[in-house]
Amino acid sequence: MAEPSWSKHVADVLRRNGIRMFATVPDYIVSHVLEHLWADAECRVVTVTREEEGVGLLSGVWLAGRRGALLMQNSGLGNCINALGSLNVASQIPIVLVISHRGDLGEFNPAQVPMGQATGHILDALGIRYIRPGSIAELETQGDGLIKLGYTRSLPVAIVLPSELTGGKQG
Amino acid sequence: MTPESKTLTRAAATRLLAERLTREVVVSNLGQASLDLHTIADRPLNCYTYGAMGQCSSIALGIALARPDVRVVCLDGDGSLLMNLGSLCTIATEAPRNYALVVWDNEVHQTTGGQPTATAARSSLAAMARGAGIDKTAEVRTEEELRRAYDRILGEDGPWVVCVKVEKGRAEGRFDRDVVGHARRFMHALAALPAR
């Protein structure tokens, strides 16, 4: 059973690691995290038209000396693949991806399933280290370390949010 | 043909901009725009891009939002901006005053052999920028118009979108593709630029 406070824990992991710039194409699940960021005067959230645009924008944010995170659904990861590879991995530009995981356990929409099942493979193929915390305790144990690793390697990292953590979306 | 109506080249337009630069960031599109900028006026505050076709204007927007004290000029291409037209809407919505998007519009995909883009037919990037909600737009065809446009984008608040109709043709020279090195050099130069 998902704890309703999961979304604040995600927002807090990002904020306590110095991230104040965010880009998003919202979905039902990451919107819960966005509520905390929208309410925080120190945070700037840019809603982009397509997730790949967020990759470009946050890469610029990093080049200008600040940290950024992109909040999106795993379908949006598919829209980002070329930019993540040819910009972030090639130029060693770190960003934090926060990806709600549709198309896995409990999914009701067949259209979500192919990309949902491919999500881990896509991240692996790009060499993007990720965590997939099934509970708040796991998120708290692994989140800080993942983000630190991303900036140490100077490469993107991803926090994938499974339905076990978020409750998913009920159809 | 009078000198005023002669078609601009991308190299000449790049040179005219370079003469005016002081502490501006210039972000350049992959391929021709970056090669011209590198050959004509390499400087640490140039941010060259090599991949992620379409993302040049978004990278520049991120820099502008993170450093509102620094003017950011993006040199994009028509083919690349056509891949990321949503960027115009995000620029309009965020409306950074320190942002200027200059589009070298030669109406072809130059790097891949000169195949026509939609701007060769009926599409106008300046009109699309206005439709996205950017009021300060211009379409420039002559050197005199370009000089006036540079005066404004370097002196007045933006966001600006200036579409410059330029001749077809490949950039000269060879590009040193030190992708990581150029990014690091740019980061250090921008970090060292005093805030104001």
C-alpha cells in the first residue's frame, strides 16, 4: 500500500541535493511531486512541450552552474533518448530524471505496456544508472547516493517511480 | 542589385555579430552555425553543440534562466528549429529578458546535402514565433536590417526571435570536436563571469 507522503519524500531528496530548477511534462503520478515544487518559492518549474526540450533546457542550466531535474512519465523517456545520448552522455552533462513508471505492475492501459517494459532496458542501453525504490525507506536509503553518483560521474541518473511506491494510476 | 539587397551569407552575419560581442554567451547549433562561429570568433563564452539536433534553443534557454544577468544569443538553424517548434512556446511562456534566438534560415538541411526545409515552401519561422506569443520578432534579409536587429537584441530586453535569410552554402574550415573540453571551457568561463 503506497504511503501518501511518498511524493514529498521525492521532492525533498531533490531539494536537499541542491536542485532548484525543474522541467516537466506532467503526468498523473509526477504531478504529486510537482505540487510540492510549485509551492516552494525557491524552486522554478518550467513546463515544456516535449520531454526532450527539458533535457536541452536542464543541460543549459547545468552549463550555467546550476542543478536540474526532469519530471516525466516513462513514455517521455522515449522522447528523450537521442538528446540524452548525443548531448548528456557525449558531453558529460549530468541531470536527474524522475520517471513515473507506467506499463508495469497493475497497468490497465495496453498502450502503456511496451514502453513500460522497455524502460529499464533504455536506461541500461544509455549507461544511465537508476534506482527503482519500492518504498519510501528504499528511496531514502538510495536517493542521495544516486544523485551524488550522477554529479561525481557527470552523467544523467534516474529515479524510476514504480506503482509499489506511488500507488500507480487506477483505470 | 544594390548592396543593400544582396543576400547575406551566414559567415558575414556571424562576423557582424562577433564584432559586437563583449560578455554575451553565444550558443550555436550543431553543424554549420558552430563551425562558422568557431572559425570566425572562437571564444570561451561560446557554447558549441554537436548533437541533440533541435535542442540548441532549449539549451540556450536553460542558460538564460540560470544566469539572468548574462545576455544569451542562440544561433540556430531553420532545420533544427523546425524539429523543436515547441521551444518557441516555452520561450514565450518563460519570457526571459536576456534571451535572443537568431535563426540562420537558408531554407535547406545544409549539413546533409541541401535538402529543402519547410521554410523553402510556405512556412515562416518569424510568423510561428509570433504565433507562439513572442512579440519581438523580425525577419531580416539585408546587412542593414541585420545591423539594426543586432543593435536591438544586444541592447533591449527580449525575448527576441530574429530570422535571418542567408545564402545556402557550407561553412569553411574543420571543426575540432573536443565535445567535453569545449563544454568544460564554457562552464568555467561563464562561472568566472562576474554577476551583475
